Amino acid sequence: MLNENPMNSRDVISNSSGITQSAERCESKVVDSSTLNECSNQNYIPMGRTGPLVAKIPVVLSDVEVQINLESQIKLAERILDIKTVDKHVCLTQCKLIPYTNKLFISGYIQKNIQFSTINCSNETSSSGNIQHTTVNVPFKCVTKIKFSKEPFYGKQYKERLNAFDKSMFSKDQEEDSWIHYSKLYEPIYCELEHARILETDFLNPACDYPNGSSHDKVTGEIVEKMVVYIRLKVLQKQQVCIPEPNGDVVIVEKYDSDSNCNSYKDEDKKYTEIEVGFDPEKGMIGRKVSIYD
């Protein structure tokens, strides 16, 4: 009869000195694994109607890079020996243009993940500890003046009172009033974050240094960081834009791959009055006839 190991979650191992030790079993394992085959596909070149036509599309009002200077003091829950690595991401919570001004209000935060080392024990010649991490959000806000390459469109709203003559045709009729109520809304103005660039320097706060027992190392619980953040923004608004007819030679293709298989039937009576165009890297500008019934 086999003896059951009472330490069912630990293994007994012996080191090179013959000393027996126990170690926890690792419960992690590969649950499942499979090799996937590659699926086939068919490539389509986007095609669209030619001009002249009027479309309502996002228009770039301003393309701007904003510089934000930050200095922050971060207090950690543990005392640290040094910083191993820092990861940062820019998150915008507001990007608002005030109507009839060029003032753009920006706010957000820098999400910062700090990996650092701690000291659990030390002696005259060495120190040991763990690698920990802390994630903090460093807020920022600012107002900046932007230059418009395209002016935004704003709405209008007004109420006007109209009066008529009385029967004598000499004074205002006090018994009758007419009003005009007019309201025209405008498309919202919004921002898109193109990219962000962060230049930073982090300091361990010397004012919070503590001697670490017999070790000559000092530990601290605070970090002072200085950052220069560059945020590239596009300010956009949907506007009606006239798209002219394209210039240049167009290669007309009789049959194109983007035709749907469900429309493979022939109809000789269809009338073709439009041309769709696209760009083929091999053929250049291409076009095809499009029925007015499609």
C-alpha cells in the first residue's frame, strides 16, 4: 500500500547539500492549444460615385500640437529603493471649443504605471526585496488659442415681434401681434487625438530618504516628476463640402471583382448614367459603369 503524501500541495526536494526542503506545487498549466488554418479571402478595391456632388463630411478646422508642462509629487504606499521602469498613457476627458472664440479647453490625465524595487532585508554588503508596481493618474488642464484653417459654422436662434397698422393706418395695432421664432442648430465641434509624446524626468525625493538599517542604501516613499507633454489634436466639424469631378485618365473596367455574386444575372435594359471610380495600385485610376437602379 502506497503512503499518501500529507503535503498534497507541496513537493519535497533536496538541494545539493542534502538538506530537504518543501516547495509549493505550481497549479498553472496549459488548458488547451490548437493550430489554426489560414482562411482564404477576396480583396476588393473601394469604389465611389464621382463628382460633382455635395457631401456632408468631417472637416478639419484646426490641426494643432499643444505643449503641457507638468510637475507632480507622487507618494507611494511603500518605501522604494529605485525605479525600474515607467509606462505612461495620455487620456483626454475634455476637448471643448467655446463658440465664437478660438479658445480650446483641454483636460485629462496621464496614467502612469511605476515599477519599483523595495528592500525587505539588508546587511553591510547586500540588500534584497521585491518588485512592486503602482498606477496613478496625474491630472492636467489648460486653455490654448488655436488658428482656424476653416471657420466653424454656428447655429442661430432668434425671436422677432411683428406689428401691423391699425385701421387708421397711423399707429400700431394694439390688438394683434405676430411673431417669428427661428432656430437653427449646428453640428457639434469635437477633437481627435492624433498622438501624444511625453518627455519626463523622475526624481526620488531626497527630503523623504530614510536610512535602511545596516545597509548604506536609502529608501524613499515619494517621487517628484517633471513632464513636458505634446498632444497633437485635430478639431473637426461636419460640414457640407462640394466634391468636384476628378481630373485625369480613368481606365473603364467591364467587370470588376467588387460586383456582388447575387447580382450576376444580366439585364440588357438597364440604363447606365453614373461612373464609380477607385484606385488600383497596378492599374491606377479605374472606373466602372453603375446603373441608376443599383
